[in-house]
Amino acid sequence: MVKSQVKEGSVAVEQVQSGSVPAAQAGEGRRRLLQEFGRTAGLVGTIVLVMAIFAIASDGRFLQPENLLGLLRYMSTLAIVGLGLTVVLIVGEIDLSFGAVYGFSGMITAVAWISWGWSIGMAIGLALASAILVGLFNGFFTTVTKIPSFIATLGASTLVFGFTLLVSGSATFSPMQPGPGRTMNEEQVAFFRGLSNQDLPLGLPMGAVWMVVIALGFWYLISKSLFGFRLKAIGGNPIAAQFARIPVRRYKIWSFVICAMSAAVAAILVFAFIGSVQPDSGAGLLFPTFAAVVIGGASLSGGRGTVLGTLLGCLLLAILNNGLALMAAGAFLQQIFIGVVTIGAVVLDQATQRWRRDA
């Protein structure tokens, strides 16, 4: 049975690479395209419906420009992290460490810059390099030692959070309040804050611009490049991908590195906007990001995920988070609701997988 799967899968990979896709497979492609269109249309409809409900329930406060800009700002952070997670899910793995990487990246930037006296460029470089190391750590233990990615990244999350507490001393850091005997270079502070705190036309947050630029890069990577094609091939049928001589281990390691880098970039941009960073800043990022990405169509089984779907999923989660806060639902109720949405998204994904197998 395994040999037949390998043979069929490798033939399919070779056919797609050579462009000689049979009519039956072309029809299957059209069917999946229609399914994705239906899922996207349903998600857009859900977003419009939820926005209407919150607008009515809040007597129009939800649609106020200031509120929508805050919603967009939160969505930007969620989306930048979520796009990295999408790559990991496409390749058929799971990463639970991106929240800890998010917290560590912002903190190590602050500590290196404010406490150690490094330049802001060197501090950002250290944060990005640290994220790459975490990604390599996750990829190594997942692909070389064959530890399930769920366990490897869960362990990495604990390690990284421990390092965050160690380097920060559980303190909050801000370049505007560097502490006794410390002075900050005003030009570096202005440059850093300008990365994500500039005034744009119509009051649009700078984070939204970064989100669009990064999303375009991920769109090309996932949908138009050989790298993205091979990611989907590996996630859809890893045995066939190995038989077709695709370097599965290398691509999986790269996916973990990309996920960690995305979390680091998001953390640095949020630090630049807020002007301060706390050790636990990434604690509440895990479940909303997972829920958003899975709702957007990425499969926990691998082989499926789109940039547009992830962006729409992040928009829906941002709307829910913002609307519940606006209705004074309370932090506990918000956490319960996010948990329900996460479980619902996973159940929907599993049901979709069973329906596709039976179809």
C-alpha cells in the first residue's frame, strides 16, 4: 500500500513539475478551486455579519474610525505572525513556540539597546538572529531526532520564555524611560519609533503597511514560487515528496525559521509602536493566531493554506476581540470565547478533511 502511494504521489509531483497534468487531475484542481472560493466567500460573509452585529449592539461605536484603526492595528500583528504559522502548517507541522519567540524578540531588542548600550540596528539584528536560532532548533529536533513538532516546539516555548525572564529580570523596558544613569540616542529612538509609529494619511497605522508588504512577499512565496509548491507537496504527501527527491528536511527547517522570523518582526514593530515591552508580551498570541489561521483555511494535516485565507481569518479574530472588548465582555469571557472559536476551527478542519477523503 505504501509503495502504491509513493508511486502515485511521485507521478503526480512529476506531472505537475512537467506541466503534463491529466484531465482528471485538472478537474480535481477546478473542484478544489471552487471549494476554496466557497470557503472564502463564506468567511467574507461571516465577517460582514459579525461586523453588523457589533455595530448594532454598540450603537455605532464599533464603526467609529478610531475603533476601526485600533482593530486594524491588532489585525496587523496577528497577520504577520499568522503568515509565518501558515507556512509551518502547510508543510504538515505545528509550531507552538512563536508566542514565546515574539516575547523574547521584543525583550532582547530592548535589553540589548537600553541596558547593554548596543545600537538599535545591532539590537534588532540580535533579535532576528535569535529567532533564526529558535527556528533551527525546532527544525532540527523535528526533522533529525524525529520528535513530533508539537512536543519539540512546546519545549522550545518553555525554554525561550525562561530566557526572556532571565535577560529581563521580569522588568518592563522603555527607551523613553531608560532608568537612572542611562541616556538614549534621540536619533535612534526617533528612527525606531518611526518604524511603526508614523502618521500616515487617514490615520492608517504603519503596521498595516508592513502587513501588506509582508503579505505580498508570502503570497509570492506560497502561491507563485517553487518553494511554495514544494511546501504543499511535502504537506500533502511527504512520502511522495521524498520519492521525488524534494529535500523534505531542508524545507521543514526553513518553515520553522520563517515562522520564528515572522514572530520576531511582529514583536519589534509592536515594540516600536507602543514604546515599551514586557516579558509576557506574547502570552496571549498563541490561540488567537492558531484560530485565525485554521479558520482561514490552513489545514492541520498539511498541504493547504493561503495568504488571503489567513488575512481574512485574522480580520475575523480581530473583529471578535475588538467587539467583545467594546461590549465590556471582560478578559475572562474573551478568553473563553477565543477558546471556543479555536476548538470550533479545529473541528471544522477535521470535518473538512474527512469530507474530502470520502468525496
